[in-house]
Amino acid sequence: MARPVRVRFAPSPTGPLHIGGVRTALYNYLFARQQGGTMILRIEDTDQTRFVPGAEDYIRRSLAWCGIELDESPWHGGPHAPYRQSERKATYQALARQLVERGQAYYAFDTPAELETMRQQLLASKAEHTGYGSQTRLQMKNSLSLPATEVQARLAAGEPYSVRLLVPAEGEVVFDDLVRGQVRVQANTIDDKVLLKSDGMPTYHLANVVDDHLMEISHVIRGEEWLPSAPLHVLLYRAFGWEATRPQFAHLPLLLKPEGEGKLSKRDGDRLGFSVFPLAWDGGAPAPETDETGPDDEPTPQPTGRSSGFREDGYLPAALLNFLALLGWHPTTDQELLSLPEMIAQFDLSRIHKAGARFDIQKAKWFNQQYIKQLSNEELAQQLTPELASRNLSLPPAKVVAIGGLMKERITFVKDIVTDGAFFFEPPTEYDAQVVAKKWNADLTGYLAALQSALATVPQLDEATARELTHQVAEQRGLKPGSLMQGLRVALTGAPGGPDLMGIIAVLGQAEVEKRLGLALAMVPLP
RNA sequence: GCAGCGUUCGUCUAGGGGUUAGGACACAUCCCUUUCACGGAUGUAACACGGGUUCGAUUCCCGUACGCUGUACCA
């Protein structure tokens, strides 16, 4: 029982890594780090027809961006290399053969067309069991139903065959899931699943069980979509005689659509305007999503091959991880802002929720806002600089830092500074109509004009002198500063609200303030 | 259809035989701010339904409904 914790994240390179996959990877990582265990990444690329170039590298870059570190992987290597299933083919074949020899599995010669025909017949006859199993296997073409000589002949002739698991006709499969507790299933409801495909590649079931065993995986933490096949996997461990070291299962709740029914899909992101991928993806057409090919589904729109990602949308990796971690798990306290080390310290498989979690992008935004607020002005400036550069805006570093400080508490994404704080970079093109109507009178224009000429009297315009000057000029004219400030703000920025006015003036600088005052004055519609 | 899993505010969730059922997002109001935001305070809002067990059930059991996942030589 006290065996070293070894967990794995095992994605298929069939397209960009889904955000649900990121959460699965995160939970594995949290558990591994907390237990002082090992985090392994294995590429499950046994379906050559769904292989997408670039997907594997996308997975690597995504996890790296998130800060999910791997101890063993195709890229890091490790004691159980290779970590790509396509490179482990011989192992699966040998083990599958072993199973056949021991009578735990058998050869099947049915063609896909024959299987389909049989399925239709069984469905039509309303048979109790429609799968390929104890009730039906003797009606099929396999080494159980065919004479041994014919089996040998077919094999010798090089006829394509698959290997299927011989599932016991009776009995119950029982196992403990760390999230769901005891799960029990009647063996006769489990199909004789294909283990080895006729192309010589293993199916997920075989490769997964074999690799988890060989790689000494202690805990299988994966999505709930695998729960129905877990009993089959238990049977496989049993057939191999690996029950004693079988990993413990933990099946995670699914990430659901924000509205409506079903798993979160790429379409939801497109429709509702958010990403479901960590990084932007432009590596060609993603493989069709398997969760969208059901017969009742509306036709899947042709994927554009291009999707935005959380990174490009402006999310900080720490915020994304925090948001994701709480979708299905909750610490013992009410604390919601959790750093990675805090999550590692508090993570607990037994506190994972059982029901699926709807994906609410609102909350993700809130997390991002919180994490931006925690950034120092310098850190924020560092993030802001490339954002500015991409829009051909350039400012002295000190001003970028100042702008960051001014805007930090009023943005959700760093790039919001460019839009919400556009006035930092160029004069307003229009002035808030309400304020103009209410506040732009002779008092104000006189004040603005006086302020404009007074600007030259101060050596430099920092926040303190700005405050001094703006108030002084008002008092000289017998006016209360308070009544003038919003007018001044609109004259300078065009907007009725925003960050501290004196801070804005300081960033703008003497020359720019004078220029904008002139601009505003020229606009004032006075009789 | 069959199998498995699930069901606490609109959403993420805490809790658990006796609670004013707690927190967060969102929403609303107020305070702070001569602005806006941040922050603070307050408010609206939930135990799917029906039986049982029990002095007492949202909590335990059974059933129903609903939902999800699976039911591929995809993962």
C-alpha cells in the first residue's frame, strides 16, 4: 500500500488540448507534488487516423505555460521510456498474445461490416445483450466459435484479426473509486472489447492498462467519461494477474456547458465568446471532437482550424489554474484565491465533487482580475509593454509603470489598459455628453484657460504639483476645486470616470496637458 | 434501449440527523471615492420529487423524475 505515488496525464494528440484536459493534468500534478510523487505524461497516439501534427507540441507548450511540470515524458525521458504508445507497439502485441495463450482473450475475424450487421440485427430483435459478449460471441467469427484448424488456417493465411478480451459470463466487478466510492457492475454487461486492432495497434483499453502497469502508476486520475470502462480495465488487470498492483481510480466530474446540456465543447466557446483551449491553436484542422459525433447532434460545423486560447485572451496562468482547480474541488476553508503551493498543500482527492461543473467564464474573469491586482506595478508594466508594442504605442518605461499602477484595480485583462485607458496614449476624440451639458460653462472654460497658461509656471508636473496647481488656479478664480474636477477630467480624457486625475495629469505631462486643454477649449460650445 | 454515475441559491460550492443551510461569482442597494473602479456593508436567491427509518431528515435507505457519461478495431 505504501507504494510510491506515480500519476500520469495521458492525452491523445488529436488536436488542441481541451481546457478539461488541463484540469485533469492539474489534479494529477497537485496530487503528485503533494505526495512527493512523480508526474508522468504519456502520449496516447494509438489511433493513427486521428493523429494531428503539432498537437503533441501543443500539449507540451500548454502545460509549460500553465506551470504544470512533468517528471517523465516523451520530451524529458524517464525510466519507462518510450512514453509514446505508438513506440510501444511490440509490448502490447506480445502481451495480447500472452492473454490469448492463457485463454483470457481470443482472436476475432469479423469485418467491420459484419459487426455492423450483427449489431443491427441484435438491435432489431430487441435482444437483451447487443454487445459482443458472452451472449453473442459464439455467433461471431472468432477462435472461440471456429474450429481450431480454421483459426490456424486464417492466421496462416495472414487474414486480418483483432484480439478481444474474454469477459466472464457471470459475476460482479467491484472496485473502489477514490471519488465515487464503491462501483459495482455485472460482468455480463461488459463487452468483449477489442484489445488489439487489426492494424496491430492496441486500443486505448489495452495500451492504457499495460502502460499504467509497466510504468508503475499508483493512481489513475482521469475524467468521468472513463468510468463506464473502468470495470473492463479491472478485468484486464485481473486477466494479466496484476490485480495486486492495480492503480487506484479517481474519476473526475466533467466540465459542462455554461448553459444547456452536455460536456463543454469548442462550439460553446465560439458561441459564447471565450476560449476552451489554453493556447491559441492554428495547427490546421483539429480532429473532429468525439463528443460531438453522436447521431442526435446537429451537424458538426467544419472546424476552422483556428481557435483562440486563454493565454491570448489575457489570462494569467496562475488565475486559470486557480479557476480550474475549484471546478470540482474545494479546500476545507472558504479561501478561494489559492497559489499553486497552497493548492498543492491542500489538495485532497476525497474532496473532489461528484457532480459535473458548469463552466462559468464570469468567475474565470474574476480570478484574473484578482491576480492582476496582486501584480506589482513593475510586473504589470512588463506585461503591458508587449501589449503596447503590438499596437505601435511606445512610452518611457517609467510612464508604463505609472499607468499600470493607475489602472491595476480597474481591469480584468492587461490589454484592457489599452482600451479602457486609451486616453493615456492619445487625446480624446469626443467628450462625455452629460458632463459637457452639465459642467461645461463659463466658469469651467475660464478655469481651463487659466490652468493652461499656469502650466508653464511649474518646473515639472508630478502628482503633488498637479494637485497644487489645479487647486490654486481654482481658488484664484474664486471657485471650488471640487466643482471643476470632473470638467477637467472630461477635458483631458473625454470620460466621466477613471483613475485618479492627478495621476493622469502626471503621466500625461505638461506639454500634453496644455495641448489637450487647448483642444477641449476649442470644442466648448459656448454662446 | 441497456449499464454506470449524478442532483444544495442563476453559476462554482461548504455543510451534514436538530443550523437563521455558510462562502464565492453574477445581480441590486448603501458606504468609501467631489469621478469610475477597488474595498467594505447589506439584500435577492437553494437542499429535484415521493415514500420509509427516526422524537426529528436537506443529511441515512428505497423508489420516481430529470440530467450526464458510456454503449467504436476513438480516446
